[in-house]
Amino acid sequence: MSINPEGAARRERAQGARAEKLQAVLASLDPQVAEWADDFIFGQVWGRPGLSQDERMIVAITALAAGGHTHLMKNYLHGALQAGIAPEKLHEALAMLIVYCGFPPTVAALSEWRQVFDAAVKQGVVPSDSLDYLDELTATATGGAA
């Protein structure tokens, strides 16, 4: 049982269906780390005013990607899609990293993102045509048809 139920609820929304498994992994490493996640990270920091939960999820995703922590980023991407954040928003937030973080971290993040997106399509979480706008971008960039 979490010492901060509001923090636990935020964590569960951010991490989606895998939240309890991820929390169990933290607790197996050190039970207090799991408590800190619910109390400090998701309770105090994520509970601050000024940003919505969805905005905080996008910040967390891009910060993890920028730091090269794509294995952790995947958990938040799954949660974001399950929470209803548009795949286009997630894709574009990661694509923007190319300006601020460079090519290799952006490609790594987009590669992980694509795996998460494809899994979400197979699970019926998002429609398969959610990223069709990329075809239009390609056509515009190449001067041809998608």
C-alpha cells in the first residue's frame, strides 16, 4: 500500500498497465525507492500545479529520451498511449529532440517509440493509421506522392 494514494494513482496512469509490475521491481531493489516514487516523484513533483498530467507525461518522455534512458521511456510511452495521448503528439515531441539532443539520441528514441506504437496497434490501444500524417510529410519533403 502506498503512503501517498494520489501519487500512486498518478504513477499508475503514467505507466499504464505495467505500473504494478514496475513498482514491484522498484520495491525488490529497495522498498523505500518504491515509496519515494509514489510520494516524492508522483506525489509531490507530479502533483504540482501548472501542468496537466498529459503535459507532465510528455515532459518525462522527452527528458528520459534526451538522457538516453529509452528503456525507461518505453514505460511512459505505453502509459501515455493507454491514457489517450495522441500518438502524433508523442512522435512529434520525440522528433523535436533532434534540434536539442542530436541525431543519435533522437533516432534511438524514435526507434523505441516505433516498437511501442506497433505493440499498441497490435493490442488495439491505438488505430493503425495514427501516424499516416508521416506519409504526407515524406511526400512534401521528397516532392512526390506518399
